[in-house]
Amino acid sequence: MTNSSETTYPHAVSTETEINGSAAEVWEVLADFSAVDTWVPFVESSHIEGTVERGVGIERRCDIGKAGNISETVIDWQEGESLSYRVSGFGPMKGLLNKWTVVETSPSTSLVTVELRYKVKFGLLGRLLNFLVLARVLKKRVGSGAVMLLKKRVETGEVVRPRRAPVGHPQTSPANAR
């Protein structure tokens, strides 16, 4: 990410893992931006808001249960390679920027890197909370959480819940499901 994102989002955690799947197979899951709820169990539902269905500007709304709802907007999309999206703030965070990168290491394996940049609320107290707890929790969520869930989805094909829209069509709000 750029230096401006480092200034805007001064804290960061990142991880990478090798996935037994081609870059195209990994990208197929990531690019189905509206269907994160099919492979991330704590996202109870997700859908597209607005008219953009793919690429920069696509907006996703995720219901994460008791934690509430978050909105995510794609700000960079490099087809088959990477996507970055801004996440509305929640909990002790003012905002987040998430970047997923896929690099094919062989015809049947890919290296996936996830970088999460964020800023905290509550001034000095927030920075202390980040130092003592938050950075560790986020590292675990990104490392053993999201990227491992992607790995499982690509390698096994297993879904947490079925898509509400046909493949190739974005999931819209449940009230507007196709």
C-alpha cells in the first residue's frame, strides 16, 4: 500500500500463506465480493449495495452478528492479482484498509498475502489498547482466521452457507435476492 495509507492507517498486521490452488481459483473466490458469507462463518450475510457489481467502487455490507454491520468499499482492483477495500470503523477502530494479493507460485499453488491497516479511536487510550491487545487479536484474525478460511474454501470447495444468487451474479440485499 502507499505511504498515504500508512499515514492515514498507521497500524498494520499482515500475513501470507500458500494455497493449493491456481491464482485463478483463488481470485475466483476473492472476486465474488458479494459472497464472503459463503466462506467466512462469522459473516452471517453479505450483499452488494449500489449499482457497481465488480471492481473499483463495489460496495459490500456484511452482517457480523452481535458485532453489528460493516460496510466495505473497493478502492483498488487489479484483476486476477489484488484488491483493496476500505472498511467502516467498528469497535475501537476508526477505519480499516484491507488488501489481498494473489501470486501464482506454480500452476497449482498460489501465495496469498493479506495486509490490514487500521487506525484506532480513543487517542492515547486507543494506542495503549492497540499495543496491549488489539494488534495481537487482529494478527490472529488475519493469520489464522481470514486467510486460512480462504485456503479451506479454495482447497476443499466447502462453503459455510450457499450463495443466495446464481454464480456470476452478485448477491444483493436479501430483500432483493435474485
